[in-house]
Amino acid sequence: MSDAPLVWLPFEPELLGELPDNLRYERIDPDHLPASADEVEFYVLAYRFHPEDGEALATLPKLRVVQTMTAGVEHIRGYVPEGVLLCNGRGIHDTSTAELAVTLTLASLRGIPDFVCAQERAEWVPDTRPSLADKQVLIVGYGQIGEAIEARVRPFEASVVRVARSARDGVHAIADLPDLLPDADVVVLIVPGTEETTGLFDAAMLARMKDDALLVNVSRGPVVDTDALLAELESRRIHAALDVVDPEPLPEGHPLWRAPNLLLVPHVGGNSTAMEPRAHRLVREQLERYAAGQPLANVMTGDY
């Protein structure tokens, strides 16, 4: 069907299983857009954060839908032409990111980085470390990923306090954070990257955390003020485990590399073997909706 709407994919269409036959599919290299740029209506972006992907959108005259495989869309939102739907990858990363949040929490509390360093030195250094059991975990940004984190935290015999943009039954509002932080042993950040959340954890907010508390950031680097966090870490008052930082990637020589009380991983929260099948499922379902003329899921409006 040469006149059927064209879909650009960052992977082979066969990976999606049976697809609607009233659409056309083309796997593309996002670094070298093909001649079919004049025809594409539905563009599934590759899983990456390249500004070139956003800049290319203005060159696609028939574009109607941009589907990301990232949950956050701050890297692409400003480039989406007026009248084009932007859909995010909500649901793709719940499992992977929740796993990493719990991994960072457990590794930090139980001192795994120190034990790894001792192993490299061939030193046997037993020590008593904090347990996740009996701790209060404050989840800031209680959406689907927050729910997935809670489902994994509760079996460790920890309690959970939920915080979201606005209050609802069983969930506190962001405005309540200053009063909630002094009681939290672990603070997990999973808010989206927006103007509202940039610098949310500044010096004043970090100062509200109790001594020896753990800050786990699996959201976006700019949510935490880097200089303020460095000051807290260098004083050894709190601990942190970061999947994301500001700036990112972290340049050579940056003081975060040497900060005490810090476990650092290079933005791998969603990047696991659990991502691919969930990404394929979401894209297939979106294409089925599009082919049938039904409303799409995960349509982004405003900052959320």
C-alpha cells in the first residue's frame, strides 16, 4: 500500500510481531534520515537524548505523531511542531528503573561499594551496616514508576510515604516535603524533569533531610542542586546514590567523582533487558490505535 501512512522505526518491524496492514513501516538510521522524510507520519524515536533528533522534526512535513521510548520528554518537547502529537514511553521503564532504585538503596545502605574496594585490595573488612528493614522510604514523584518502587520496597519490611505533584488519597503534595523529609531514612526521587522540579532539592531542602539519610536520584540530574549536594556529601552528613547527575555525562575531574558517601552509576535506570520487550509492546499498541483511528496513549500535555 504505497499510499498508506508511513511509520519510521528505530528497529526492525518484525520485532513488533503482527502489525496493522494499513500502515507502512521503515527502519531508519536516525543519524541519516532517508528520502522518505517527505512521507513519514508516525516517528518512533530511538532510545537516546540527542538534540539532532528534535531538530530533524521540523523537516518532516507530514509528521503527525512523535513517540519516544523515554519516559521524560524534556529533550524533545521544545522541537515538536505545532499540531503534532507527542507521546512518551510511560510504562516502558517501570520495571528497570524500580529495580535500579532498590539496587542503589540496598547497595548504599549495606556498604557494597566499600566491600568491592576492599575485595580489590584483598582485605577482609567485616562491618555492621544499616538495613532497609524498618526504614521509612519517601518516594518523591509517585506515578507508575513510584508504584513499582513501592511494590519492591515493601517486602523488605520498610514503610513508604508517597509524594506527588498534588495531593490525593494516600499521597502527599510536593509542598509537604519540608515537613516530611526530617522523618525519612531514604528519599527516592522519580519526578519528571520540568521547570517546576529543576532545583527542587536545593540546599534548604537537603538540609531538611535527617543525618545519615540516603538520597536516591533516578529522575533527572537537575532536580538536585549539585553544589548543595556536594557540600552535604563532603561534610558526610548524608549519603547519596545517583543514576543521574548535573552536568551529564559527568566530566573528568568533576568533584562528584571523588565525593564521599556517594554511589554513582551512569544513567542506566531504564537500560536493561526488561526495556526492549516493553518498548516493543507499547509501540505495537500505539500503532494499532493509530491504524484504527483511536486515541493514542501517553499523549503529553503541558509538562506532564
